[in-house]
Amino acid sequence: MDHRVLVRSPNYPLILERLKSGNENFLDLGCCFGQELRKLVADGAHSENLYGSDLRPEFFDLGYKLFRDKESLNSTFIAADIFDESSALSSLDGNIDIIYAGSFLHLFGYDDQVKVCKRIVKLLRDKKGSLLLGRQVGDVVASETVHNTNKNLNMFRHNSESFKKMWEEVGEATGTKWRVESEMMVPEGSYIKERGEAHGPSVRRIRFSVFRE
């Protein structure tokens, strides 16, 4: 199974073109082993302009071992908690052109998703075209539910309408404007078997791109 899902975004050719120019950079939030960064490099992006962040720094070393590229990959990995304003991520504030958040926002309840999105706004450059893109578990009926693997946590599953509304809220709170593109996708095959029992029959994937206006 190919876990590099960024390439499936309809805006992948656009972000690759921007990164191949050498004039823009990219941050993968919740990057795990950094497989998305390595795919971008393989497709022509400049590795020194790519950043990965994760709460668990041991993933970075595992990524180097898996891909055997510690001496050749010039990307920067940052261990950080997205909710910690004083973390090492603060060094990137206002300097990131494109952020990828794959299977990330849905880890949190609605209020915390809003907090994360405000943090993303702070990380992105203050210019038209700055971009957040990603995908996550969604639902036909947007709702807050108990996390299926941790009963002490809530997660909010968006549909396209609720996701757009959340970004309107984020924009109002931060004095910014955003154009939201999103798509609800019916999961197929193993996804239904793996996720359907945990999330219910109305589970969907939601894929999104959020452009600064």
C-alpha cells in the first residue's frame, strides 16, 4: 500500500511546480517518517526547502534508516507540539508557503481544530496564494464524536460545508481571507472494512486545499 497521499491531491502539480522553482518552501505537519517530503524530492523539489514536523522525533531517525538518505536529504525535521507557541516551529512563523496536513486535523475536536488552523495561519506567509492542503476522515453529517482509539479524546469529522464554515471562523478571528476547495470522497475497498466499523456507514474522506486570498 502506498502511504504517500499528497500526490493524489488535484493540486499536486501546482505545488510541485512552485517548489521546483526553488523560491518557495513546504512544511508537512505530522510528517511521521517524512515519506511525503521524499516523494517531492524524487519529483524535483529542492530538499533544502522542505520541512517536516512531528510530535515524536524518533520517527525522523526511523525515516533516515528506512530510506537510507541521512547524508543526502537536506530537509529539516522539527520535533514540536502544534499547540505549544514556544516550540521550535515558531522559527518558521510567517515564512512557509505551503503546508500539508494529511490525516492530522481530524485527530482533534472542533475547538482544537480551530486552534490548529490559527497556528497554521501564523506559520504561512502573509501573501496571496499561501496554501494549506490535506485530507482526513470526514462524514456526511458533520459531528463531534469520541475518538475510536482514545475514549478520553474527541474528534470532529467535517463535511465540505462545515470545513468551509470553520475556515470562515478562522479568517474572522485572524483578519484573513481564504478560498476553500474541498471534496467528499466515498471510501472504497479496505478503507470501508478498516474504518467503517469504527466510524459508521456515513464515513467519508474529505480532501481540501485552502488558499489565502
